[in-house]
Amino acid sequence: MTQLQFPLPIPGTVDPAAGEAAKADGIAAAQSATPITWAAACQAAIAEMARRGKPFQAADLLAEGLVDEPDHPSRWGGQFSIAAHAGVIEHAGYVRSKRATVKSSICQQWIGTATARRAA
């Protein structure tokens, strides 16, 4: 049995702009459903880790006891997006998650911006 292969992408199947738009829509939906008290605690936790100047991931916020587990895992992305757009953190690569529940899947790693580190 052979695999069906197309010589070129089918128009409309590869659309980076549509992918980014779908991502933005998903983050907005998660943010609007996030409990305000958890969001505030998460932003404070991200800011604290940013001031430390070391790379971190969501699991580190939990391990440090800075924030509780959200009611749904999709809450994390929106909070990191808010902090990144606010200039608190910046992307620092991809690493394996430290959380056993996600079986070492790949996750984003963040670091505080120079501005956030100076605030320390």
C-alpha cells in the first residue's frame, strides 16, 4: 500500500494566518472563562518567577506554591499570553514538562524580561 502524496499543498490547507487567528480565538475564550481570582494569583506568580530571572514553566509555579492548579489546563496559555503581551516574560524555548500528568510532553519555557528582572 502506498501513501497518497500531493505535489503541492492544497490551497487553504496551510494558512499560518488562519492558525494564528484560531489560536487567538482559543486564548480569548479560555481567558473569558477563567475565574478572576485564579487569574490574578497566576499573574502574580508569573511576575514573581519573572523577577527571579531564571527560565520557568507552568509546573514551576505549582512547585513553588505560588498558585493552585487551575480548574482546566487551558487556563495556563491565556495567562502566559497576557504576561508576554504585557512585557513581563518572553519565550525562552521549548522543554519537556516537569508535570507527570502530561507525560513529559513538550511545553513552552519562559523567562522574565529585562524590565521584569530590574523590578526585582
